[in-house]
Amino acid sequence: MGERWGKQVELFFSTYVNKVDRKGRVSVPATFRSTLATNRQPNLVIAFPSVRLPAVECTGSERIEEMQRRIETLEQFSEEYENLSLLFADAHPLTIDGEGRVILPERLKEHANITSDVAFVGLGAMFQLWDPASYDEHSAAVRERTRRQGTTLPASGGAVRAVRPAS
């Protein structure tokens, strides 16, 4: 569990690979559904194309509201505001049906090259959807970058600071 807004929240953990059926439906892992159930809108997944990766970013209703509040602190007509608020234009609210499935829109599947299988990748407050082979390549590259850069967890309560090893 983590803490957000002074209350305990469940986090998205682990990686699961599930089949996409011919209608574009996929089962959301039970542990992810349990985490989403802690939100005000418990059967809702907000999904949008990743800005940096061939993946789909997903979260619950409370996290997306928090993101909106943070974006609203920016100058309304700035490029930064425009860049970040575009995620709402590209977002898809996905309702979890009675069998624990969502329908993945074609646009999101195309962005992440998702066809017959989808990897659900827990990232704490959010999760991503990936083509499983693409995720395997990405995670291997991130592990190598982490090793090469000597990335470590920041000290508790301290400012986040990136430390790069000398070349």
C-alpha cells in the first residue's frame, strides 16, 4: 500500500499476460481490479497512449483527478499545459464488465502494437498495457540502463536527485 492525500491506497504490482478475444475484450487481472475498487469509481479504468513509449498508460478515477489538479497549476495557455492536457483528449474511460473485462479501443491497441495478448504491467499508482514481446525488450533495456547508471531509490523524505556515474 502507498499513501496519497493522507489516506492509504492500494498499488498495482506484478506483470500479467492475458489473451485479447476477437471482440477486443481482455480480463483485467484480479489484483488490479481490487486496486481499482478502492477508487470512487471502482469499475473504471482510464487508459491513454503513453507519451514516451509504445504502451498504454492506465489508472483509476482518483489518480486521473489528481493529475488534472496538478496540470491546472500550470499557466492555462502555456505549451506545457497544452502538452499535458492532451492526455485527456486521448484518454478512454474503460468500464470493467461483470466478468472483469474491458474492451480495448483499436486506437490504443494500435499505439501499443497489441494483438492477441496484452501484458498488464504494475507501476505502483498506475499500470501499463504492452505487447508482451515489446515489454520484454523494454524491461531488459531498463534493467541494463539501471545497472549502468547505478540507479538507486532516493532517501526517504529527501529530494529526488538523479546521480549519473562518471564516464
